[in-house]
Amino acid sequence: MANYIGSSLKRKEDRRFITGKGTYTDDIVLPNMTYAYIVRSPHAHARIKAIHTDKALAHPGVVAVFTGKDLQDDGVNPLPTGWQITDSMIEPPHPVVAVDRVRYVGDPVAVVVAESRAAAKDAAELVEVDYEVLPAVVDATKAIEDGAPLVHDEAPNNLSFTWELGDKAATDEALSKAAHITRLEIINQRLIPNAMEPRSAIGDYHPARDELTLYTSSQNPHLIRLLMCAFVLGIPEHKVRVISPDVGGGFGSKIFHYPEEVIVSWSSRKLGRPVKWTAERSESFLTDAHGRDHYTVAEMGMDEDGTILALRVNTIANLGAYLSTFAGGIPTWLYGTLLAGQYKYPHIYVQTKGVFTHTTPVDAYRGAGRPEATFVLERLMDTAARELGMDPAEFRRKNFIPADAFPYETPVVLTYDSGNYEGSLEKAMQLIDYKKWREEQAKARNQGRLIGIGISCYIEACGIAPSKVAGAIGVRAGLYEGASIRVHPTGQVTVYTGAHSHGQGHETTFAQIVADGLGISPDNVEVVHGDTAQIPFGMGTYGSRSLAVGGSAIWRAVEKIREKAKKIAAHKLEASEDDIVFEDGKWVVKGTDRALTLGEIALTAYVPHDYPEGLEPGLEENSFYDPSNFTFPFGTHISVVEIDPETGKVQILRYVAVDDVGNVINPMIVEGQVHGGLAQGIGQALWEGAVYDENGQLLTGSMMDYAIPKADDLPHFEVDRTVTPCPHNPLGVKGAGETGTIASTACIANAVVDAVSHLGIKDIPMPLTPERVWRAIHGK
Amino acid sequence: MIPNNFEYIRANSVQEALQLLSQKGDGARLLAGGHSLIPAMKLRLNAPETVIDISGIQELASIRRDGDRLHIGALVTHRTVETSDEVKSSCPVLSEAAALIGDPLVRNRGTIGGSLAHCDPAADYPALTLCLGAEIEATGPSGSRTIAADDFFVGMFETALQSGEMITRVTFPVLGKGTGAAYEKFSHPASRFAVVGVAAMVTLDGGGNCNSVRVAITGAGPSVFRATKVEQALTG
Amino acid sequence: MGHSIKVTVNGVTHEATVEPRMLLVQFLREVLLLTGTHIGCDTSQCGACTVLVDGVATKSCTMFAVQADGKEITTIEGLAANGDLHPLQKAFWEEHGLQCGFCTPGVIMSSYDFLKRNPNPTEEEIRHALEGNYCRCTGYQNIVKAVKKAAQSMS
Amino acid sequence: MKIQGDVVLPAAPEKLWELLLDPQIIAEILPGCKDLKQTGPDHYEAVIEAKIGPISSRYQTRFSLLDQKPYESYRLHIEGEGKGGFVRGDAAIRLIPENGQTRLVYEGEGNVGGMIARIGQRLVEAAAKMLIQRGFDDLRKKVEERLHSKST
């Protein structure tokens, strides 16, 4: 019997993708379909004085033109936010289509529905909007100043919330007694996710059945249905089916409930015809929720011998114009709680101000809060080590939480499940030959060459999360996961999971789990995801939760199937239940060669002629798994860079990633996740960054200006692992989807600064473009 | 992603293209490789009334060496320049520079004539053309004329081409013994346009002195220009 | 307004009338319903729409359908002959050269053209060859491996 | 986007003033200006066709000549909307006499919004400078022409 768990099985889903047979939302064509084009505000802040739609309506092929007022008059409610950060958090309404004011460039203003995309787009040019342009504010640090233009009248100083965590008094006191304080001012720049598939949605309403199907490129179909039905449209959930078919990447940006999902659903109900909307890339730049955008002042205090005493962090987080679905939680709970990192120090205080600006809403982007926390902490670790005259690896080692201290409770409310931080650091240092590179660096400096070595030791809290904890920290949703396993009479299996794959390979990983669990081939396991009509319930995929939570739910369902199968096997094999064991993929009478396979048992379950008394026929089980804690993957990444002193260009010479994500189901897929995460994290360090002008125009609004890493930008990554199983979920797994992003940004920034630190440079703001690095080197 | 509507006409010869140009006037644009025009049309930043597709005009798609001159037809793609043995042996820097334009897919369709006529301030070919002292053949209703590269690049997106004219050929010198040329480019990480690109050609005399130097810079001004002070400093 | 065109796509000749402004990618996706070719951007950068036009890898978003008149187009759907996967398709599968799959058809079609010209490429050459194809999932490492493997298996 | 610069015009401020406020001259020096209409004292409307390489955009434009201090200074405010987005500009213009000629100094803010701002980032500032430069070059020519035709 093959052991599928732990093997690099080729992905089951790939055949359709490599032959062009994937089905993404925009690939779906329905009979009688219409197309929506959305007129968007070109101004960051303006009052809408009037909207003239008559010319657009008269354009050939136009079916309807709707404005925000049409939706409002029809009882469409604003979009909800799903995370309440403080009791006093200010949540201004977020209209699906703007009614009297627009608050960012891209805010929907009107919707043109037509027989073709071309007609809709042509007619959209004929919609005339009279704006009274108002002053805008784009920088969160300026937005909280007195007299700044207000994004929402109900939010004075543009403040949605001030959130804090940790013991301020103790932290202040510890810092006041510290022998040395390292201070950094950090801008974690705004990023634009750019999943390769632009968002798309189709509303398909059947008047006779009063049923609505929404196809949407979402990571999160069940939650979208809940939010849209219960909060926005006020329609019965059981009459709505949300399907997220193949989704071309998400990285967080497709978690959220977007206006366009409501627009196509509502329009379809109005018109009785399917309505499709697909973003053009320039629309994606404006309207996909952005990521990061923090301004932070961080101070770390040490005693004489380099033991960390306390950390104080003040962050101003730009939330954009409205609160997106998880917006508040990212720069607070998913950020502040991670500031202990891998280190044992007693006092942390973090304060975050969540600030509205006239920019695209900001929400989770791969890593979501945790890359920002890692960046703050790991930049401080390197800077502090340098200031103390210690080797940065040594300084970290000195302050690590020791391997025997788990479970470990941090000063910022988390309890780490398991870890071996020294282990991953050691392994990474060996792999890259740290000592040799330090020698190389010294030699290079003598020759006027600039070589830098960057270390980043990270911790991640993921596999989000126990529902009870989620509730306590203001999440307006449970964070369990649902699964259902249906064993067909032939012994083949369909697995229904509430997790959603948009590239992560669930159809394979989950099949491996079920195959091992039930003694069948993964070829006989079909994984269904992304359809609310088929799956009991789900919380979607984000926060590296699919395997840890969704996989565990599947495992629980497997156990239930095994229990029932055991009863059937005992009956058929005329043995006591206690004597039946599951071995080598079969139900065996202990110590004999008498055994039944799943197929034999399943047939019996569906043709129960000879069957245990009182047992229900059929073989199908549901499970809802609510974890008892987050999982805490960790690791060490080390990079070596060389900077061309004449141009400031950074070249990555080596990149070693040692991650610990607990047990690994499919190493090939885990490595692939790490590679992709690295590309995005390195992208932030070196190239990516959203730039607005002071009037709120997005200047990096296309792939011509926003630099997404390309094949020849990136090095060959050396990826390895240590394995410290998660003690609290049945598979012993931790999340693996975000580690690369979390570690790599700080890793590269540390390497770049290390390369030029002997020139007296303490910090260079990201992205570390040639120009910025060159200016730093040449003091300009 | 959907341009405004327009009239599409395919021209099968230079003659036909010129007739259409004069007939359709200012509202007409020539379509060669399409990699500047079509993106602008997709974003509706440009909406020509008529598009005259010249991409199929065979007579403009060849490379020919004639003594110490290398003639490249206006519709020769970047990929052809990059891979042509004739170009590699006669004027290797051109091949090397062509290999740096955009990305391979852009190079598969983009043309030298299109690039020069478009005259993007950060494009690569203008720097090469200017540095190597190439000549641009412009053909209009009254026949062909030759424009020296030094006179061709007028400003941002502006050339010496007159309304009704089109580029039909670009003629480069064959680099002889003692002459070397190079192109170095610092690419924008997103667009791969030149943040700055420098083309230089140096001819040495028998004694190893610089007989002549030409240096052209792209990306650093409204249009490509010659770095005359650098040239003077290096000559002699 | 409409132009009659005759285009051979994956060996099948289609006749259609198209508006001049219809892009080749829209023709493939919306008229022929060959939705394996994707649209990832509107500035002709990402390469998700790459197909072969008379054998040359082309961004089908940067060519009008009317320009494809008389030409032979190959899309990802036409790459597997008689149901046998092309070595590139196999290699992408074996080396985990894809995750969400959205950029994959374009990457494969670009690689196809590239390997024809350079059957035995180095890693660096492969990386340069894929400069016009963006992938946001894989970090490119396994794409590079896949192209290399395909090259080996084709030689 | 900050806009600033200066240009020397071959006449004293007193002779220039009238020309600077002359709608016909304005129509001729605004690049791509068509259909200039006066909508009130010192308030105008025009269609401006901006053509810069690949980008060609029509703007429905309103502009005003404000805060006029004859022979010394005024403020030019311009607002336009078109398919590619919008343009807005506000510039203070000062006339400084210089040896019988005038140094015209302009300083202000220009904003471009919409698709052009997002896509044309690489080009917007350079293009704006070029158009302004061209406008003033044309102005100098017009001034020369007018003065020449008056003197003959």
C-alpha cells in the first residue's frame, strides 16, 4: 500500500490547466448573457452633483444604466466589514455604488449593462458625471493631522480605530532602563496584489425559481454568500448559490466581498438575465484591495550583553477609503501579536492607528500583517546587532525562545505550539555557508565590492483560527472549516471541502490525505471545492488555513468513515469491532488475513442486505473542525546580495530558505508555495510599490509602471525544511502558503543594508530600487 | 481592452499605403507591429478613424547588405534583427541591442520602422540609429528622401517625417576594422523601457587614437540625443 | 463594418465576420470559445494571451483578429496531438511548473517557440526567454525546470 | 506636478499685456486648441486635442484669466475633461521688465487624472513640459509677428 502522505504526487488538477481546459469565471458563457461595464470615479474625492445617463441608455445594445441611487432606492445596503477591532471602531457605510460622494479613484459611480462588452464600454463613455472636486488626502500620517480633508464625516481625523496590545507601562519602564535602544522608522509600502486572473463575476437569476447563482473569482464563496445575502441584498441564503470555479491566483485579494459581486447579482435580478463583469487590468490596479501601507516607529531596548528587554511599536496603517472585509484585523491582530517573533523578551507594547485616506481600500495581501511584523522585528534585530557590534546570527541565537520552552506564551497573547528556532537557523547557516560568506564580504569590501548577507528568522501564526479566539478579537465569523466525504458504492470517493483552491493544489493534497486514510488510490478521490450548493459550509482559503483547518476537517470525516466502515467490516467478517484494525489500507481482523477494502465495505453500505442491525445504510460523513489554536510555522531565510556601486543595482547571489511547516503532505507543492511566496516578498523588497500623487491619482496603475518580478529578475532559490509537527491538529501540519513572503522581504532588505552598512548607512526605504540604493551609497 | 471602432484597410504595397494615407488624412494611422499603437487603442488613449495595416508589405521586410551599407526594411522585426546573420556580421551592436527591446514576444512583432516612427523617448533603436549615423528613408507622395539620423529625431514622439510619409528603410554603416560599437541599457523593472540607454561607436586610427566617437543617449530626455561633450572629450 | 476572415486555428479553418476592433484573443475566446488563451492585462505586458501565429509566439491581445486572416494559429488547446500531451505540457506537469494555471497556456506557447529556436537552452537563457510572460504564483523556478526538462525530452 | 519656468518675450510688459489676454492669441498658442468660445469676461471654453505620440485625447476645457494686475501678473486656471481622464492646472504668471523686454515667469500646479495618469506615468511630466514649452515658443513667435505687423 502506497503511502501518499509525504510524497510529491503530481497534481491532479494540472491536466485541465496544461491543456487549456480550466474554467475561470470569464470563460463561462451563459445563454442570453449581458455584460456590465462600470463607470468609475477619476477623482480621489469629489461630490457627485449629477449623473446623466440618457445618452448612454440610448446607445445601441444598452440594456440598462444604473446609478448608486437606483441601488439605494431598491434597498441595497452598504458592504459590511467583517472584523471589529475595537468597540469604538468607526465603520462608515461603504455603498456598493457611490451615491453622493466618491472617495477614491476607481469608486464605482454607474453601471452600464449591454448586449456585448463593446457596447457596454462604448456607452460607458457617454455617461456624464458632474463632479465637484474636493481636496484629497492619500498619506495616512497626514490624514490624521488636524485640518486634513475628511474621507468620512463620521470619522474625525480620519481615524477608524486606535488599537493597542501589551503592557505599555512595563514596556516604557524597561526601555527607560535599557543600556541600548535601537530605533527604526519604517515605511512598509503599499502593494498591489496582481493575481494573474483579473476578478470576474456573473450574476444569473432565474425568475421562475427565484434562484440566484453568482459565479465569482473568489477565495471565499460561502462567506461571500453570507455577507451578500444577509447584509447587502437581504435575500434568503438558501436561494443563492455561489460558485468559485477555477480561480487564477488570489494572494488575499480575492477573499473580500467586492461591490461588483453585488452589482451583477442585483442587476441580474432586476433584468432577469445573466450579467457578467470582468475587470480589465487597469481596473484591477484601482479596485483590488491593496496590501501593507504602514508607517511605523519601532524601538527595541537591550541590556549590556545584548539581551532584549522590550519592544515598543507605533504604527499608522492606511486603510484606504473604506473598510474592506478584513481590513481592520490585518494591521492589528495579525500584526501586533506577531511582534514577539522567535525571541523571548518580556515586554511588548504595540499601538496601531487605522486611518482612512482617499485611496483604494487596503486589506490582506499574502502574509497579511505578518510580513509587516517580521519586517519590523527582523530589521530591528539586524540593526541592533550591528549597533551592539554583534554578529546578527549570534544576536538572534542569544535571544531565541529555546526549543524546550513550548508551548510558549508570548507577551502579546499568542501561545506558540511548537518550534525549534535554533535548528532552522543552524541549517540555513550551514546550507549557505555563512562563515565563508562573511569572509567573502570582508574580502570584497577591501576590493570596493559591496556584498551583503541578510538573515530573517520569522514566525507565523496561521491556520486561522479557533472560532472562540476569533470571536474574542472581533472577527464576525467563525473560523472552523467544513468537510464532507461521500464514499460511492464502488468505493470511489468525493470529498467536499469548504477550503478553496486557487493554485494551491487542494485537489491533490486533500486526495492524498483521503487516499491514505481510506486505503485507496488518489485517482479514486475527487475533491470538490468552491460551490456552496455542493459543500455543507466553508470559510474559504486565506491565512494558510486550508490544510491545517480544512485538511483536519477532512481527516475528521475520514475517521468517521473509518468508524462506520469498521462496524460494517466487523459484521461482514463476523468479528468483534474491537478486533478490526485499519492496516495497509484495509479493514483487517487482527492477526488474520481476513480483510475488506473500502470498495467492498461501500458496496455493502449501499446494498445493505447483510448488514449490522440498527446501522444506517450509506457511507457519507460530515465534519466541522474548529482548531484549538493557530499553527506556528517558522524558519530562517538567508540571502547574499551584491550591489553594483556604480548603479545601485542589487543582484541576489544566493537565497536559502529553511522553513518548518510541520508535517508535509506533498513536498513538491510546499516547495512551490515557498518559491511563489519568495517571489512576492522579494518583489516588495526590490521593485514593487504603489505610488499615488498627492491628489490621489494612482501613478503605478499598470504593469508598465508597477514592477511585478519576471523570470530573469529572480535567482534560483534553495529551499529546505526542518520538521516540527504541530501538536494540536490530527495531521501535525502547519500552514505553508505564506512563509516565503513573510520571511523574504526582511531577508533581502537586511542583506542590502548589510552590504552598505560600513558606509554608515542604517536603513534604505523599500523598494530598494537602484536609484535609492545608489543615492544612499553616494549620499544624495 | 476594447478599442473604439475604426475602419481597417490592408495595404499590400508602399504605393497603396501612401495613397491611403493621403486619402484618409490625419485620422489615419499606420499599423506595423502594433506594439505601440494597439495598447494605446485598447486603453482608448488613441482612437484613429482609419488603421492602415502595412504589416503584410513584403518589400519592406528584408535585410540587404550593399558594400559598406546595411539596408534594413522598415518592417523587419526586432527578432529578425536580433537573429540575422547578416546583421550580426555587418553591425553586431544592432543585433545585441535588438535583443534588449521589450520582451521576446514584443520582439517577435515589433518593427524597426515602427519603433523609429513612434520615437518613444525611452526606446532603444533611436539611440542606435543616432549613434551609428544611420539614414532613414522616408517615402511620401512625391517619392523617397533620405533623412540623416541627426536630423530625424525632433522631439518627444516627434520625427522629421512629414504628414503623408512613411519610413521604408533604415540604412546603417557596416562597421569596419577599427570601429566598435556597444549599447548599454538600464531597464525599467516594469516596462523594460530604458531608464537610460547609451549607444557608443568608436573608431580608432592605426595608432590606437580615437578618430571619431559618437555617443547617443535615450531615456534621459524628451528624445534621443547625442552626448556631444562626451564625444569631444573622447576624441583624439 | 465587418470583415470576413478565414483563419486556421489548431488545424481547423474558420470563416467569420469580425469588427476591425476585435482583438485576436477575443476572437479565440468569444467567437471560437477557445478559452484556454487568457487575458491578464491590457497593456500588452503579461503574455497570458500568447499563441502561435504562423509558428511565432504572439501576444494575441496585441493583434486584431482581422490581421489573422489567412494565418495559422495554434493555441494551447491545439498542442496535444491526438490527445498525447506535448513534452512541454508533460514537463510542466511533472516539474510543478504551474499553480493557478492562468498564465500557464501563455508560458507554454512562448516556451514552444523558444525551444524551436534554442533546443538546448541554459537556465539563464530560459529566464530571458520568459521575460514577456508573467507568473505570480510559482516564482518561475519550476517553470524554468519544466522548460529545461522539455528541452531534454524533445532532443 | 509642479510647473515652473520662464520665457523672455521681445516687448515691454505694457505692450504685451493686451496680447496675453487676447483670446485669438490664446487659441493659437494652446496646443491643439479648437473652437475657443468666450463664456464671460476672461472666461473661455475650448476643445483641446492633445496628441503626444501614442496618446491622443480630446478635452472639453474651461479656462479663466484671474487676479489680473495689468502689466504685472495674472493667474491662469484651466480645467478639462476627456475620455482619457482630466487635466487641471493653475499657474501664477508674472511679467518682469527686462531691458525693454519682458521675462514671463510662470509657476503653478498641474494635475492629470484618469487613465493617462495611471498608464502614462513615464511620460506625463515630460509631455507637460514639452507642451508648455511649445506654447511659450508659439507665444514668442506670435508676439514677434504682431509687433512686426504693427510696426510696418
